[in-house]
Amino acid sequence: MQRAVMKKGNSTPRVSKAVITATYKENFAYRNQMAVSIFVQPIYFLVHYFIWQAIFQTRDQVSGFTFDQMLLYFAVSSLVEFMNWDSSGNKLQRLIQTGQFITFQLRPVSHIYFSFCEKIGQRILAFLVEILPVMCFYILFGIRLIPAKPVWAVISLLLSFVLSFLIRYTIGIFAFWFVKTDGVSRAVLLLTNICSGAFLPLNLYPQGFQKFLFYLPFQFVSYVPVRVFIGHYELAGITMTIPQIVFLQAVMVGVMFLVNRALWYLGIKRFAGVGA
Amino acid sequence: MIHVSDLKKTFTSYERGSSFGEALLSLFIRKKKIIEAVKGISFDIEEGELVGFLGPNGAGKSTTIKILTGILHPTSGTVDIMGFTPWKERKKYVQNIGAVFGQKSQLLWDIPPLDAFYLNQAIYRIPDSEFKKAVNDMVEMLDLKDLVKKPTRQLSLGERMKCEFIMAMLHKPRIVFLDEPTIGLDVIAKGKIRDFILEQNKRGTTFILTTHDLEDVEQLAKRVIVINHGEIVFDNSMDKLKQHLGEKRTVHITAKEKINLENRDGIVVRKQLSDYDIEVVIDLSVVKLNEFIQKINEESEIRDIAIEGPELEQIIMKLYSV
Amino acid sequence: MTGLKPKKEAGKWRFSVLGLYIQGVKTALASRMAYRGDFIMSMFIMMIVEFSGPVITMIIYGNGASFPGWDMNEVLLLQGIFLLSRGISFPFFMGIVWNTIGRVQEGTFDLLLIKPRSILLMSIVTAFDSEDLGKLIGGILVLRMALKRLPEQPLSHWISFFILFLFSIILMFGFALFMAGLGIVWIGNYRIYEIFMSVMDFGMYPKSIFSKSFQSILTYIIPVSLLASYPASALLGSVDKDVILALLASIVFLLLGLCFYFKIVRNYTSAGG
């Protein structure tokens, strides 16, 4: 990697490497905060364990899930959530509201690219401090964290990583139009949680709502990668093979990127027009 | 009014390595590090004084102020302010003091200062009549008019700082601690704030001013305490401070003829811009100013002259660099 | 000097603890009203978030599953009580956690220490969280819905419910003290409250679904079962006698919380931030 950079003399990968390392180091100071997850996540998981244990006392299946699959669902979706978490939206909001984002306009690297590299750096640290310990807990707890189709699972996880970034970043752009966006970002966060499947497997919701969810981007953030991990996809009565749903996920990433760029363009235009 | 004797404060901190291994090790073995922030200082301040409390960053200045305001306990030593030991009778004591921090606002960003005043009225239990009178008086003194009814965020920095003063002085404190009260203000706003402080001081309020703005000190303080490395290195009047490095004046002269001031006692040439234009520092204990001017005028015929007093900045720099 | 002695004039209840608290609430509301649109939006979201627990319950029961021994409306009642307890504690005093963490980090905690009132009172007065009123509304709505669907309860059940509910709030206050104390030690760690939120999660479900050892922890050590499980059982008229131990545990918890908080504050003032 490093050598390729030298040969091509292309500066972009070098910038990304610098940003990733810098963010990693910057966040290292907050490793104790991240480590709170090591305590918190097992507790949340235990609560889920007891809830579903009680429910499965009287039956073998809930909406096609066995008890073990249900636990696996929650374990994997929590890991996906850790992996995908980022604060790019909030950061962008602050930059726009304080006018500081102009300094990025003067740099040769686009802000979205910079921000994405930041997320990578941050998540590498999170992988070491949060994700690995919590994974250990799950394994000790007896959860079989083995994907049904490893290659597809990795692709789907990577796509969800990019998509979750694009969604949050796009929300940040709304700061061009609203002075204070706490409410809006809270609303979207909640919506994402409910509609992505981080909360409950989406196929437990009423049929009509499932159909609606199928057409939103959110299921591709959590529900789809978790389902791909387990090895079977089904929503709103629609069953798809793993390659099919992953392809759909890739399309959604493309669409979201275009939406993001379009909003950014409009936002910048508005900003330049209004002045600040 | 304020008696401080042999005040000491030491902090214990633990060294923590920066590498992962060191951080892991520090869970078991911790290297203790004792920092003496204040090393046994003593001073007295009388009612109605206006004292400048100076020192470089990390000298123990803010630790001392924190102890004097009851926020921090000292390691040893005694403090008696108006009969209180600040950290022991904190609640009773702080009823009688006020504080303005240039960098920590006590106002509330989104609501008018007046609403924040009301909150302070409840906190300090100020009767309505006194409260109204105090607000009206100070609003008039500071020329704020209806600005106190506008949301704080819409006020200029200077207007905000004026409101900070009202906030801090509503309960008629006998002592007011000021920390960088004019930071970031423009010249006019600074002047207004300084006038206000002087006026309140005239009416009997004691002020203790910590700042890095030497102009504040020069224009306000009658007495200066300089602290460095946890010890008091200077405690005397402003005039004495100015004489600290000897009585010197900087003189800038432009003349018609060539000026030659080389090798004369008590005169140091600082800048020679041309043969006709020179800047010198004269030591008044060696050379008398009027004689010096007369002589130069005879020799070279002065066209223009500017005399500057002792530069506080240099004196302070000298004190800080010990 | 007039400012010297606090005057005890007639009708000066405004300067009492409660009066000061109300002034704090007024100030916080006025601040938040500066962004009315965002405030209403945030409050609405807070309310909707609170529905998530009950909605999960409804979805679970909708799929034909259930918690053994509890029908859906009883679980909703329990969760409504849980949300009510949160809805009272979050806006009115839980804000001290965030307030303390933020102030210690920015160095403005000192500004509270130069006020002539108890530091705990000052922390509460400056911490009213108006958005969390949405939680209160959400809790009331869920509780009302559950009560409508359940048969009416006799007065005796209501009395024991109110007593236990008071302890639910006491327990919350204990949590607030521990978290605020931790916030002083653990500078800038905004995730502290998650520890508490996660432990609190145990309180949103009937005590009986947990294993025996967990039930003991949730009753005698950190009596989370008092948050909603016991008050709900009391209202439905089926409290077990362990409740006495839970009540004792909650009082011990509150006292420990107070000791912890004031010890930490003392450390803060003797060691410096």
C-alpha cells in the first residue's frame, strides 16, 4: 500500500492514511469512554436474553426465529451498530453552523472524503476497544458468531458501513437550512433505529409497515447485513437470495451517494447566496 | 479585611505513561508526583483596596484565587476574610463576595441578562426593593438601558461583560474577584469597564484583579502582588513597581542637527534611526530629565520629542523570568 | 451592609429551596423557548422514544408470544409506570448528571461553588431539562392507555402503589447522585449515564422473567425492581413480601448515593479539578 503510494505519487491515499492515523490518535484519549461499552453491552444483552427466554418458554419460534437465532440476531446487530456508529453528521452540523466548514472548502480534499477517513480511524480504535471485547463476551456466552456465507457477509458489512456514513452525513447537510438541528437529528436517529432493525428484527413488525420499510434505505444499515450474516433474507413476505439482496444494498449505496451530493450542492449554493 | 498567612497548596498527581504498556503498568504501580502550587504565601488586604494579582501561567495564581473564593481547600495555612475561613464556611462566606470571570460567563446565552439576574436574586436571597435599586443603578452607570432585556446572544462582547458585572454585584458583595475582566474587548468597552470598577471601588468595594492585561493593572491597581513559582516575588504599590528596575524613561528625539549621545553616563541608545532621529533610555537617578533635554536642545535643536514612562511590560517580564 | 444577613421577610418563600428551584425551572424554560420549533420537535421525539418499549411489548404479544404470568395490558401498565418514573426524574433532577459532567469539563462547576447555596441544590437548580417533559407526557399516555384496558383497582391498591412509586423516584435520585459523582471523577465521560440506563433496563420488565440470582440482585442490592415491577404488582394487588427488603435497599442506596456524592465533592475541593 505504502509503496504503491510512492510510485504513483498520488496524494489522496497518503492524505487518507494521515487522516485515519490522526483520528485514531485523537480518539485514543477517549478510549475510556469507548470502554464503557464493555460494561454496558453485556447488560443490555442480558436483558434481551431474559426477555426472549421468557417468551420462548411457551413456544419454539417467533416469526421464524428460534431462540438461538434471536440471540444471534441481537448479538450481530449490536456489533454492526458499534461498527457503523459515527459522529460525522454532528460534526458537519457544527462546522456549518459556526461557518468553519469554509476552511475545508479551501483544502484540496473534499470534506466528505476527509470525514469518511475520520470514521475509519475512529472505528479501527472502536474495533479494538469495544467490538473485540464485546465479541469475546458473546462467544463466552455461547453465541456462535460464524457467518453462514463469510464473503457475502463481509461485503454486506462493508456496504452497510458506507451507507450508515452517507445517511448520517446527509443529515448533517440539513444544517444549511436549519439553525438548530438537535430535534431533527434526534428524530432521524430514532427513525434509523426503528427502521434499520437495530431495535427489533424488522419482520416482527406488522405486514403493512414491513412493506413500507422495504423501500427505505434504513434496512440496509442493520437488518440486511445481520440477515446476510445469519444466511437468510426475508422481509414483508419477500424472500431473496443473499447475492440478490447484497446487490440491492450496493444500489442503495449508489443512490444515497447521489442524494448526498445533490443536497450538498444545493446547500453550498444556499450558503453562498445567503452569506454568513 | 483579608489576612492570608503561610498558605500552602500541594497537588498529588500520578504520572501516566503515554504508551499502551505504560498505561497498563500504571494500573498497578503509580508514580506519585507532588506539585507545590503555592509554597507558603502571606499577605494582607485592607477594605477598599484595589489589588492587582499577577503572575505567569502556572505560577499558582489561580490556585490562590480558588482558595480565596472557597472553591479549594489549602494544604495548610490560614485565611481569614471578613472573619470567615472561606473553605470552612463556604455558603455564608460567598454570600459576601462576587466574581467576574472573563472567560466563564455566568449569564445564560439564550435569555436576556435580566432573567439571569432574577435567578441570582433567588440564589442570593436579595429583597425586591434592593434588587431593583441595584439593577437600576448599575444599568445607568454602565449605560445599558434596555439592553438587559435583549437575549444575551444578541449583545456585543462589551455589553455582555457589563452585564456580567451586574450579575456579580447584585448582592452588594464587599469583595469582588476579577479574572481577566476585559479580555477581548475593544478600547472603548475596556475604558467603560475600568471606569465602572474604579467607581465601585470608590464606593467601598474591595477588588482583587488577576489579569494578563497590564494596561488594566496600570490603570486600576494601586497595589500589585506578583506571584511566581508559588511564591510572592513582589508586593507593593504601583509606584514602587514602576521603580523596581530603577527609574527610567524612554525618550525619542528628532533634531535639526546631528545628535551624538554615545558614551554618556545614564544614557543608553536603544535605536538610532538616522543621525537626526534617536531613541534612548535614560536613568533618572543619574541624569535629570530637564537638564538632559536642555543640553540636547542646545547641541542639536529639538524638533520633536516624546517621553515615555517606565514600561510595565519590561518590569513584569523581569519579575516573571526569575 | 445589607447583603450580609439573609433577611427572613414574610412571603419570601421565593428564596426557599423550592422557590429557588422554581426560578431555575422558569429560567431553563425561557432559555429553551428561544428555539421553540426545535424544542417542540425534541420534546415530541422524547415522547415517541418512550413509546419504543411498550411498542416492542405490543409487537411481541401481537406475534402471539408473551411473558409468562403477565397479559399484555399488565405489562403495558408496568412499562407505563416505568416511563412515568423516568418522566418525573429526568426533567426534574436527572439533569444533574449531564450538568455536572459538562461543568466539570468546562471548568464552570466552580461557578456553582461560589454561590451561597448547597452545591447539590445549585446543580439541580441549573439542570432542569425541559425537553425531557416529553418523557413525562409519554409516560402518562402509556399509563392511561393501560389503565383504561384494565379492570378498576380498589383504593388500597392505589395507596400501596403510590407509596412504592415514591420509592421508585427515590431510587432514581440515588442513581442520579452516583452518576453525578462519577461525572466529577471521570472527567468528560458523557457515556457514564449509559451504565445507569443499561442497569435501569432491567426495571422495564416483570421481575419474574429474570433468573433467581438476578431477581435477588434486582431486589436486595440495586433494587431496580422497585422502579416499576413492584409498583405495578402493588396496583394489581399481588406484591410479594420481599418488597420490604427492596424498600430498605432503596433507602440504603440513596444514603450511599448521598455519601458518595458529597465525598466526591469534598475531594474535588480539596484536590482541585
